[in-house]
Amino acid sequence: MSRFTEIEAFIEVAQQGSFTQAAAHLDVSRSRVSQLILRLEERLGVRLMHRTTRSLTLTPQGEQFLQRCRTGMNQLSSAEADLKMMSHQLTGPIRINSVGGIFGEQILTHALTDLMSNHPELSVTVDYSSMLVDMNRDPVDLVLRIGHAPAENTESAYLGEVHHSLCASPAFINRYGFPQHPDDLVRLPTICGTPKIWELEHLSTGERQVITPNASWRSGNSNAQRIATIEGLGVSRLQTLIAKPELDNGKLVSVMPQWRIEPTFFWLMWPRDKKLTLRNQTVRDHLIHHITTQLKEMT
């Protein structure tokens, strides 16, 4: 029995919060995943998870072990990515369609410049339009998106969670006061991006609310949303990484911090029905490793 297989199953169960979902992701049976976790616990001599019919949580020992396992897996991924990069001379075009803002324009750019410094024969084209693309038909090799689930008919890699904060300017709060409940947001001017609804959860009670904000400003560009919020045009649902500098310097204030906005996820996608070239595979693996590493460092 491979220790690696047991640890891989443990990480997947912890990440998914479900034996069933972990089994589907690993393409094995649920009983197989359960067997792997039990063998891992027996070999280590500790209980890693509390399991009931309705929930699954890690024990303190499980939380500590998970962090060490993730560190080890990241080191293995880094070693693989570096070896691939050294063993292949990459040439030719790479076409990427990406979200903009801090995730596409900053994180992706850093990953790509690191790549091209070692492979100057690559030719990279990045389109930040976030247009709807058919990866099996349109001239694009890789796509980066933020959302709850990757597009259908694609292969994908999960890169990390995207957290959001409700924000407003001090001038806006002086004029309208602090909202106390999600229902208050429906009656206030709001600054919105692409999502038409906001999903919120109360941190203490677990109450969940789904609202349709009254958008006085709507833009798919996160920087435009940030500027409009600073100028006092409304309450906004900003990506936390983008809002943090202004929250720290007082240009923005946190609104309803007792309510958590449901996080979304960052994905890298590639065509399911087209065989990737060695160049595309290597670039894909490089981006997965470097973007996940950057996200962890920034959060």
C-alpha cells in the first residue's frame, strides 16, 4: 500500500469535506477512500477525522497533519514543474484568456514572466476580455476564471479561494449610516460586478441570505468597482485582496463584518476534447504551481 495514495486521499477528503466528493474527484469508490483513511489512521496511530452521517471535521492532529502534507505535496509539485521546465525547450505560441484585476493582471503576469525568462522562445498572448469562449473551437489554449464551478466540457485545476468583503467609503456611511442586515442593502445604492445576486452567511447564527442588490453602478472591472466605492457611489462586494490597501488606510470601511460573503474559486481550464501539446502541458503545470503558491503567499 502506497503511503502517497493514503495521503492523497486524506488531502482530498479534507479539501472536499466529503468522502463521496473526494471519491468522485479521485475516480475511485467511496469505500476505497474510506479504507485508505482508516489505514492511514491505523498506521499513524491517531484519529485524523471526526465523522458523522452529516458532517466531517478534522481533529487537531488532523489539521496539523494536513498542513504538513500540503507543504510536502507543494514541494513535490514544485520539483516536478522545475524538472519539466529544465527538460524541455519551449517554443511557439501560448494563447490565454483570463479574468482581469489582481488575479489575472498581477498574479498571472508574474507567473508568465517567470516562465518566459527561462523560455524566451515562447510567444504569449493574453486576452483579458473574459469573453465566453468555447475551448474546443476557439483559438485559445488556457482560460482562467473565477466562479463556483468550472465551465462544462473542460478539464480544470482548482487554484484557490477568492474572498470578498462588503465595503463603503466613510462619506457614504456618513450619508446613509451602516447597514445592519442584508435586507438593508437592497434599499441602498450598490456597486456590482458580474454576479446578479449576493450570497451571505451570518458568522454566529449560520443564517443565510440571498439578495439582489440595487446596482447604481455595474462593471465587470474590479478596479473600476474599487474606485467607484472610494468615491462614495455605494456599497460594494470587492475582492478582499483588492480592497485591503484601502481598508488599511481608511479610504474604505468594512460593512456588516458579521456577515460572510460566500467565497468563489479560481480555476485554470483547458480543452477536454483536444490533446494538449507538450508546450501547453508544461505551461499549464507551471501556472498551476506558481499561481497557487502566489495566492497562498498573498493571503
